[in-house]
Amino acid sequence: MLFALGAAAAAAVSVGCSDVSLYKIDAPDDLQARIDEIAERNKPVETDGKTSVVVTKFEIGASDYSTGWWGDHSQSFEVAPGKLLHIEFDNYGSRANNWSNWNLALANLGGGIHSVDEDSSYAEYFVMRSDLYGWGNADYDGGLIASDYAEVIGEVDDMWAVFRDLMYGAHVTIELDHSSTGYTYMTATATSADGAYTITETYNHPTPSTASVYAFLITDNSYMVMDAEHCWTEASGKAARA
């Protein structure tokens, strides 16, 4: 009886091992083709002198504006010497404070390094807020921040109240022109959701003339959605400017 049971078990094992089709992974025949197609679609494309930037993170912060200062960041965008970075996104904030909108950092390292605690060689050139305030290294000069906010918004009792409203849902374009002469020029333009206002903020800062700089967006009870179709790099427009 024991022999019979042993023989039956052996037969079962034999059948199970020989019928490998039971364990075959049912992958589509064109899996590699699909992988290649996705990779090709995500490659930077050059058109009319502009090289597309592949956006890997589309939303920054929580959509209920609960992500506080430094709570989330965009991907790092590299800006090589002699190149201009152009990014676009939709901006939302709690409207409780002027600074609860986009914030931008320009640093010496990319690759997701956003803290001096993570890499001792990491350093920021400057951090700029949409409400005309910033800080940075020894070269930072807040007196170089300029805007047309007062001119565009006009004479009202509280310009910043209008600013907070127009920034909610505003479409923002930021350009960072990394001149090979050793400066990076920032231009940030925001158009309100209803199209009634378009305001511009500018700043420039000394940066290395032979090394890339890296930019990323930062939350402060704010939420941003990248416009992946309108992010690119192109040749600097200030190559001859000191």
C-alpha cells in the first residue's frame, strides 16, 4: 500500500514538472516593442532649435494645498552654460498668504538633491518667491528683483489681495537664461485664469560660466501642475551679455 502511494506521488511530481506550460508567464508577444515605443516617446525631441524637456513629475504638492514649505519639489531641471530653460505650469495656492504660490530654487546639483543634509556639496545660488521675495548665497541681492505688479494691477487698496486671487489658477512661465558669461537671468510671467492680468517678475544672479545649474519648484501650501508639452531648452539669448 505504501509502495502504491509512493508511486502515485512520484507520478504526480513527474507530471507537474514536465508540464512547464502551467508556469509560463503570459507576456504579450510585442512587450519589447511596447517598451521601446514608450522609451522613444519619452526621449527629448529637437525642433526649431528647441530641445524638449522630459517631464517626469507632473504634480507638485497636494491638491488641497496642505503641503507646506519644502514639503514637495518638482524634478530638477538642468540648465547648461549657454542654454535657456523654459518651463510652464499651472499655479494654485491656499490664498491665505502671498507666498503660498510657486517658489523656485537654483542650485549647483540636481538628481533630486534638495537638502544640505543629503549631500555636503549641495548649495543653492538663490531661492525666489512669486511675491517678490528671496534669499541666497553671498552673491544674492534682493535689490535686483524687479516686477511690473503695481503697474499692471493698478491703484487698489490692497495690491497683494488682488495678487493672491490672480495667482490662483494662473498659468506661469519661468525662463532661466544661463549665460556663459557667468550670470543666470530669471523671468517669471503669470497670466491669471481669466486672462485679465499678466504680471512679470525678474531677477539675475552670478552663476558658474562653465558648469550646469539646476532648478526646481518648491511648495509652500501650494500646488502646481506641470505643462509637459511646453518645457524645453534652447540657446541662451544673453550669450554676449555680462
